[in-house]
Amino acid sequence: MIRLVATRLVQIAATLAILSFVMFLLIGLMPGDPIDVAIAGDPRLSAEDAARLRALHGLDQPLLSRYLAWAGALLEGRFGHSRLFAQPVAQVLWPALLSTLVLVGAAILLSGGLGIGLGLLAAARPRLKPLVDAVAILGQSAPSFWMGILLIILFAVTLGWLPAGGTPEGGPVEALRFLVLPVTTLALANIAAYARHSAAATALALGEPWVTAARARGNGEARLLLHHAFPNAAVPVLQIAAMDAGTLVGGALVTETLFARPGMGKLIYDAVMGNDTNLALVALLLVALMTMLATLGADLAQRALDPRLRDG
């Protein structure tokens, strides 16, 4: 286990190094730079002022030199300054990260719980499988922005039960009310994967000889399902949860924009469109790091559940 963790950490470090260079190259090749944006905002700046500012910020250096300087500062824990928000990158990044982690964590718990429940129901009652498949297909095929708009119209506009979006200013209860609609929007799109994988894996496990032997020993169907079949069927489901963690952190842009909720998705979009290189690069690397760490956590959990993987 220790060897696996050490190997994966080395792989994560190498992947982040390659990703950082590719992203720096792509952002650096975008037309314009922060000085061009400053000139557009203040026509009084002359060409000499622009040249002096570029030299001050190192923008007159070759792209490779700029990358090495930025990477060295990042390794020292200096994330730089956000031009777009006029604050240090860390001060801008952590509130957005916390907001998205709460949103994504709640969405994974909701979609995983409902999806696994539907999958177990389909595996235990094969006659209900077409109904479960229909519900899963409906959730997967509906665009998240369309589903979010419908939820806003129903629960915020028509019924007035929940806020349509924004940032809560009250206590935990008020924060929970603001979370319900965006979490539900994200969760509905991910229920299908959990339902289908858990149904297929559980149905396969229920046909194994050791489950038949457990049934012959007098175990009830509920115990067979929850204590014998599902722990083995949970191995592939964990990988889905790991991938969802990283995907939703970076892909919550539509939901966060729709519900006016500040988070990593909208932050990355604003940073890239605003030519805020420092903020965009650190935010993108953080999303990539979270995805890889979530995958590592899923691999460790799979080995804890499946002795065959642990022995291998």
C-alpha cells in the first residue's frame, strides 16, 4: 500500500509539471496580455509606459523563461497576485474552492445515495429494472442548465419555497436552503451512472457461487444484498465517485453561473477570459490535483474492499 501511494504521488507530481507547462503555453499564446488590457482601460498609457510595465512584470522575456520563473515561485509557495481581483491569488482561490467543495460533496452524496439505491432495487427486483433505467436515462439526458431553470421556476418562482440563487447571509439553515437547488441540479445529472453500474455489478455478484452458498445457509435477501453482494459491487462505483469529484469541481460552471454561486468553475472562466494568468493557472492545477487525489483515494478504498486487488 505504501509503495502504491509513493508511486502515485510521483506520477501526480510529474503530471502536474507537464500540465502546468502545457497550460502556461496555451494561456501565454492567447492574443493580448495584461498590459494590453490595461492600455485598453486607460488610453493615457503610452507605448513607453507599456514597454516599461512589460519589463517590470517579465512579460518581455521568452515564454520558457517566464514559465520557469513562475514554476519556481509556485514551488516556494508564492502563488502571485490576481490582476482581475486585485488580491493575492490564495485569498481569491480558497473561498471559491470551499464553496465548490461543499456543492460538489453534497451533490456526490445525493447522486450516489439515490443512484446506488436505485441500482440495488433494480438488481433485487429485475422487473423494476426498466423503470430504473428510464429514470436514469431521463436524468442523464436532461441538460443541467435546463433542469436548473425548471427547478428555479417550480420551487423559487411558483412555490416560493427556496431561493433562486445567490450567496446566503444567514446561519447554517439559510446556507442549506441556498444549497438545495444547485445540489439537486448537479446530482440529477449523475444519478444514471451510479444506478447503472451498481445495478449491473450487484446483479453479477448475486449470481456468484458464494452468494448462492450464503443463501443456502439461510441468509435473508436483504442481508445477501447489503452484506454479501454490494460490498463487492461497490468497487467500480467508487471509481465513478472519484472521477465525479474532479469533474464536478471544474465542471460546475453552468450550475454556479445559473444560481449566481461563486465557485471554482466560474472563477476559472473569469480568470481565463480576463487574462489573469496567475489565477487561471493555479486554479486549473488545483482542480487537476483534486481529481488525481480523488482517484488515488478511490484506488485505496477499492483495495480495502477487494483483497484480490490488495494482494496484487
